[in-house]
Amino acid sequence: MNRFQWLAEVRLMLEHYKLYWLNFLSGMLADVLFFYAILIGLKSVTKTSLSDLDLGSLLALYGVSEFAGALWRTFALNILNESMLGTIEHLSLARGGLLTQLTVRAFVLGLNGGLYAAAVLLVLYWVSGISFQPSWWWPLGVLAFFPINLGLAFLMGSLGLLFRRVDNLFIVLNFILLPYFLSLTQWQPYMAYLPFAPGAHLVRLGLTGGEFDREIFLLALLQGLLLFGAGLWAMAYMYRLVRRRGILGRF
């Protein structure tokens, strides 16, 4: 693996935005409108005014959900697209093999997902007037959340290697994770041991002026390393399985 592989993936990402800018803007508009739909729904269900809701925490956790979804959906869809185009075999023959190529792509897509989530948050901050009070340590929260997000992307990507079309599973997982993340606005101590919760909570604290919690940070890193390792193992196992069955390049 060398810097040219990383630069090639970054260039591919930039070309994607250049060619499909309308799709990118449409997706961002959909995410902005979806957040407003959530606010209207919460106001209707709870019978409270928006001023009574913790909008800063809600927006921060919505950004966490966008970051997570942008990575695992895009990574698995990349595997699907490579299979449809018949180029996934080319990746397996590239330097380092398929797993190396997909790992580089996952890290670049993770950067892309973080930038996309930040763009959505900036647009919502501008149009809604919801204010943040970021603490100096907020990048540590994002750093702690990144490994577990990558692990989820590898798990979904491993399913994509074998089953190829897992689009409906994305929808199910998305509708599970979104309310799950938003529920963390009502933080309780036991939530520290739930999956994804420590990292998401740290991001929320970092963006809303909270204090740094070292124990939550260590828990988030531990969860992230465990799921990241599980995701890498799943990718390696599925890769061996599809090669043994002879279905790596067949769609």
C-alpha cells in the first residue's frame, strides 16, 4: 500500500462529486428535510414546543447518524457497484489484494462521510438557528466513534460480498439506528455499555459544550477496536468463501 492508492481513491471520490453533483445536493436536501420531519413528529407526539427540546443534542446525534449511515451504506454499495460492473475481480488482482484495496476505500469513504455529515450539520445550523457550543476536545469524540463506524461498514460490506444486493437490509438498519441514536439525548449511565452509544455520546458532549469523560472515551475506543476487528475478520472470511465458491466476480 502506498500514497498513490490513497490519492487515487480521493481522486475517485472528487470525480464522483463532480459528475453527480445534482444527486449529492438532492441527498443533502432530503437529509435536511428529514430532520425537520423528525422535529415536527417529536413536537406532535410529546405535545411540547420546540424550545423545550434539547435541540443542540438532537442535532448533534442526527449528525452522528448521518456520519454512520454515509459510511456503511456507501461502502456496501461500492461493493455492489463493483460487482455489477464486473470490476471487483480487478480489485482483487491489484496490489495488496481485494481486502487491502477495500480497506483503503473504506478509510477514504469514512473521511467522505465525516465531511458530508459536517456539511449537513452546517446547513441545518444555518437554516434552523440551532446553536452549538463545541468544546476544545470535540475531535476526540469523532476519533473515538470512527473505528466502530468502520467496523459496521466492514460487516455490511462482507454481506455485500456474498449476497450482493442487501439494499433492503440498509433500510431496516437505518430505521433502527436513527431512533437509537436520537434516544441518547436522554443519557443514562447504563447506556455506556450499549453498542455505538459511548462514541455517539462523546460526539454529543463535544458539540454541546459538555465535559470530557475519560471512561466513556476508553469504552468507545474498546468497542470500536472490537467491532473493527470483527469487521475485518468478516471481510476476510467472506472473501475466502466467495473465492472458494467461485462467485467473486459473478453477479
